[in-house]
Amino acid sequence: MRTVIIGATIVNEGKTFDGSLVIEDSKIKKIVKENTNPEAGADEVIDASGCFVIPGVIDDHVHFREPGLTEKADIDTESRAAAAGGVTTYFDMPNTIPQTTTIEALEEKFTIASRKSHVNYSFFFGATNDNTDLIEKLDEHRIPGVKLFMGSSTGNMLVDRRESLERVFSSTRMPIMVHCEDTEIINRNMAEAKKRYGDDPAVIHHPEIRSEEACYKSSCLAVELARKYDARLHIAHITTAKELELVSYPITAEATVSHLFFSDRDYMSLGARIKCNPAIKTEHDRETLQQALNDGCISVVGTDHAPHLLSQKEGGCACAASGMPMIQFSLVTMLELVDKGVLSLERLVELMCHNPARLFEVRNRGFIREGYQADLVILRPNTGWVCSKDIIQSKCGWSPMEGHMFLWRVERTLCNGHSVYRDGKVDTDYIGQSVVFR
């Protein structure tokens, strides 16, 4: 199968240029910058006039809920949402049922995805207090790294014993992606909030309970251990200006679209729909995170896509579930920040496509290069549309972006050269590939 994309404005590796792409089967055969006629012999010609073409987004942080929590999401539905949002590769988190803390549970996820995932996939292995002996047995070519929860609300995946933490940080050369919140501080803050506001404090108090102090103390410990053992620490969903002071090479940090777009003022209008852990914090924190997109302090932008049913989002700090679905609208939301001058389109591509590939050492993806997999997104600017319930692909059926006007549209998503999303529809017959690392 030979596919040619013509008339495009290509954004790749810090450059923007007019050109065409020749795709043969699943790979990029040729990048054509000069004014030639690459359509010869093509089975399909895609006219991308007026559009931008970027590499497919690699989302390093999603919760697709399968197995065990499939009433709210599953690999089929959430990979559909990914395709519709221009995300061609995702790395799923281990807090499912059963948790991905054994080799058998990890293999089961790969088996499910090989039948149901419509884009490319891999899975983090979850560390616990008791399974560090398994980390050395993992195949580093199949998974992005190890996920470590140093904060509450993740059941028995919380790793809170110093000796266990030491073993995790000393056991692998793969990236260790860490959720940093101090459980003791959170529990103390929750107890104080309940005394002051009742058994279920209003969601506006969520950033007071899951506070800057809780995040900073935990991140400090993670950084200390990473430096002690020369580990590859990747701090997930960083939320505070103070934590950014801790980040310097080789330690890396992820910011999520939600923490870059929302602030604590949005709790008044969106309530528990934007309740997530760590909490969305102040406008100052948001603005500092946005500035850090350009100075190299933030390496990766992910989503922490975490669907819940709306019925599970009812209540306040104690009762409403934490997490929100964002993967379908992550790219177009970040493009809104491009339009506002927060970052350039070239920098967005670095943060959402190139850097995840570099950081996790993804083979042959994340760039528009000859010989690489043809994971591509065609974007059309200046096409106003409103996010409505009927276009939501996620199984939970809602989005915090409902009613929001976007000016960019994902026109088409190609995964391994196949148009998995086009004309507003996902090709649910297509199955993506397992990602290879290192």
C-alpha cells in the first residue's frame, strides 16, 4: 500500500516547511520538500492543503481501566478516543484490577490490547512494597518503565516503606515514573478540612488537602533517592511552581494538559469534573507550569487520562472520584495554548511527540523520519467547533471540555500508515502495534 500526503505544512524537529510524505505500508518512505510529483503510483492520495502534519502524539500517562474497571472505560473505547484526538501511542498505568504488579498481569494486558487497541500501546509495571524482585526480570524492550506511587488513593500500590523505595530506585535503569504526594500530609489536611467543613468538604478545598506541601515533600524524597542511585526519575503530573525548582537533568518532569489549562478558579464552574490527584492548583502554579514548557524544565506533556462515570464524580473532596477523561481533546487543547502564544507549534511537537520518544527510547516513532513508522496527525486550523457529548468516544460519555469552542481540528490520524481516524469516525477494525523500546 502506497499512500501520499500532498500539500502539507510539516512540523518536525523544530522546523516547519511545505512538503509531501510518501508512505509505503506502515512506514514513511520519503519526505519530499521540493516541488515534485510524488503521487505517481500511489494507491491513495491525501490532499492536506491548508493543514499541518505532525508526528502522532505519544501520551506517556493514561488509565484505560482494563482489566477490572471496565464499567467506566476499556482499551477499545479509550484507544478510540486516542485516535480521534491524534494520539497514536499510549502508555497505560498499572492501577487496574488486578494491578499490573506481576508478570502474569502485565502479559494479560498485552494480550487484551493485541485484540482491542486501535492505536499503539504499552504498559507500565507497577512497583509495590513487596515486588521489587520482579523489576529486574522485566523485558525493557517491551515496556516504558516502572510506575511508583508515593502518594495515597492508589490502594495497596502505595510504596511507603523507605527500604522498598530504596530497592525500587536501585533496581532498574529504565525510567521510574513517580506519583509524588505525601500521604501523611494529605491525611492530616483531610482530617482538618472535615473538622472545618464537614464530612465531605466542597471540591474547592481539594488543592488545600492535596497541597503544595504534600507534593513538594514527596518530590524532594524522590529526587533524593534518584540522585543517590543515579536512577532515571520522571516526575508525573507536576503541579506546583515550587516543585519545578527540583527538576534538573537528568531528572525529568511531565505536566498534564489539565494542569496547564485549568486553575483553582475553575472549580466554581466545573466542580468535581476537574477533581484529580494531584489537585489542580492556583493560577500562579498554572502560569509557572506554562512558562516551564519553554525553558526545558517540563520535558513531556501527557494527560493522566482517567475516566470515571459521572455518578462517581458526585460529591466533594472525600466522596467524588479523582480523575477526568482528556485524551480525545488533549492535542486541540494544547493548540489553543499555541494560539495564545504560550508556546510555539514546534515546541508543542517536541513536548507531545519527540520528547516522549526520546525519554522512553521508543524505537522508530515520535518523529517524521524516513524509515520510521507512519504515525501522523493531519490538523486543520481555523475551524471553529464546539465539543459536544455526541462526539465523545470515551466510555464514560462526558468531558470537562464539553461546551468549549476549539479552533483546531484533528482531520485525520494515521497509525502505522493506516487512517485509523478520518471524517469524524474511528476505524474500529484496525489494531495498533505493541511499542518497542531501547
